Amino acid sequence: MIKPENLIVSGKGFFELEVKNENVSYLQKIINEYMNNANYISTSLRNAYLNKFLTLTYQYSLSDKNLPVTTEIKKGLGLLNEDEYYQKKVFKSLEYGRNEYPFEVDFEINAGSYNNKKGFIILISSQPVFLYKVRVLGYPYKINEFTYNDILTSNKNFIRKSITALGGVIIESPKAIAEYHETSTMERLKNIKFNKVASILKEGELKIKRGDTTDGLTDIRESINLFISNLLEKINEKPSNKIHDDLNKLKELGYIDHWMYELIENILYKWLYAYLSAKPVHKREKINYDDSMFIFHFTELLMEYLLDKVVLGR
């Protein structure tokens, strides 16, 4: 399961400046300007003294013109104080914000050194809109790997661009504070150099989770075909690149028995292939999400089973 800590990204940058209070103030100033231009507002600030850290926290905020007219009227009439007005902006920013976009960004400034040069090291951490939609707006914590990858990419890029735009050097590439690891099936495929199989299988899963079940199942079919071919190559047999013939070959060689052969062929070849290969796309009956995910998980189990039988000889 993808946990909240898998969605928080951090990275470090080095700024070669003389370590003195004036330069702490300078960094604070350019960070403020940069973040304000990116539609972020400061929410907390602690005073800094030489050799002590300074933490700046920013949250994404819609401009005032994007707020409902009624909110502006209430503020003008004194019916909303500053805290209430800010809260309204936060709610609207979250409501309209894209899930993957950084919502809260922290800058922690410390005196330090890098490559024998003295200066400041800034740790930047970001949390996505999605996480605050869950915390503040009560959205359900439902996330798939497609959204997860989008969140990581967006937040990593934001941190990289921030460090370089502010004049720093990246010394610790942005990454999730707790990385989410792929399923054991993906790892096993990569470990035996079946990288293309793993890539196609993953793409199929992501398409299904996006709602594109037909294309997702097409990728899964392709991954199965390639997987079976790769298995035969692994045992120095020439594949026919036809799943029916290649499965039969594994049966003849004694890697799978008659009953497992029948099960695999009936589900994958007679049903999945018949559906995806025999009908024109526009005539296909759309397979729902649950059925598609069943096929995906069955495919993982099939690959795990055949890896054990063929590669490990169990």
C-alpha cells in the first residue's frame, strides 16, 4: 500500500555564500520572491541567528481574483477576519488544485559545507495537494501508482527547479522520504533481465487504473507473450512467439503438467486472446475495472509460478 510518507519529497541544495546573518536574510528574501511568484504564500517563519537554522513554510494559494465574489464582499464588510479569509483561500486552493502539485513546501536553511566550500545547505521538502485534500477536506485516501508516479515526478521537478533557480547546486537529488517499492513480481522480472516484460506489464496496470481497461489488457497480453518467449530463451529453446505453441513447448519439456497447461491456456489464450484479438475494437464489450484487475493479478501469479517452475526448477 502507498503510505502518506511515500508522497513527501525532499532534496538538498548547496549555496556558496559567506556564513553570516546578512546572507541568511538574502536567502530568505530570494526564496520569498521566488515562492510568491509561483503563487505560494508564507505561513510560518522563525528568526535565524548565525549557525542556527531558519525554516520557511509556504502553501499554494489561489490569487484573490479566483475566489468567489461573496468571499470578497464578506471580507470587505468585515464579516470575515484575516484567518477566516485565509482559510477560505486554502480550501479553494485545495479544491481546484491538481493532486500532484506541491501544496506545502518547507525550506530549512543551515550553515554547512560541500566539496570543502563553506556556505548554506537548504533542505527543501514538499507535500502534494492530494495529501492535504485528504487531511483538510476529508477526501478518501485512494491512490494508485499512476497518481503516485505523477506526484513524485511533479514534486521532484519542483524541488530541482527551485534549487537551481535560486542559484544553488543540487547535492542530494529529490526523492520520497520513504520510497514505495514495486511488487515482488516486477522486481523478480527485472532481476532476471526481463526488463521489457516488467515495463509492459507495469504500463498495462497503470492504464487499467486510469480506466483504459482495453489498452491495459492489450499490454498485459503482450507482456505474457513476451514473457513466455523469454522463458524459452532462458532455457536455450527457440520460441515461436505464439503463446499457444510456446506454452505447449513448456508442457512437452516437463516444466508444467497437463492440468496447469489447460488452466493457463483456457484463461489466457482461449479467453483473453480471443477477446483482444478476434473482435474489432469498436465491437468489444468493455471489461470492467474489477475483472481487468483480476486478469492483471492472475498474470502476476502466472509469471511467479512459471519463474519458479522454469527458472528455479521447482
